[in-house]
Amino acid sequence: MSVVWSHCFICTASLQLPAHDVLLTVHTRQKWRDTYRFVCPLCHEENVKPADERIVTLLVSSSVRIERVHIPDELDDPARWDQRRLTWDDILDFAVGAGAHDHLAREAAPWRSVQ
Ligand SMILES: [Zn+2]
């Protein structure tokens, strides 16, 4: 059985992990960072670490589990990443558009009666 050496960034333990306990996440677009994850057997915290090309190659050769994530084209469209802040008007527009304005009014009612 293959093993993977790593360190836990929570308890700093040096670990020798069975390959099947490590999950490599590879994205279909290069600008999305590949990662690998495992749960530390000592402190039981999940570790998620970046995986550059060299680490991906090592992990694949160690037969870790591999998850391939398809990144839709729309997420690379700069127009979708408008840096404008969300305003109260945006939230109200969303609530009205979603037909949830009655629910929001009920949620806000206890606060109004405190005055
Ligand atoms: Zn740990």
C-alpha cells in the first residue's frame, strides 16, 4: 500500500498517511489552485493544502483518490466579478423578486415591537 508523507498544519505532527486517506482535487482550469486534503489521525482536523504540479504528480503516482472539478466558463468571465458592494437596496430587490417580502416582514416584526 502506498503512503503519503505530510505534516498537519494544526498539531504540526509529521504524518505517514495511507494513500486512500488523501483526496487530490484537480480543477479543469489552471488558474484554480489544485489542493489535497486529509484528516489528521492525531488531532482529527481536516487539512487542505495547495498542490502544485510537482505535488500533483507525486500524489497521482501514489494512487491517492482524485476528484476532478469542472470549472464552468462563466466563472472566468471578468464581468461576473464586479467588485461592487451589496447594498440594502440589493437585498430588498432580491426579497421582492423572490416573493419573500412577507417572510422578511414577519422576521422583522419582533424588532419593530421592541421600540
Ligand atoms: Zn493534527
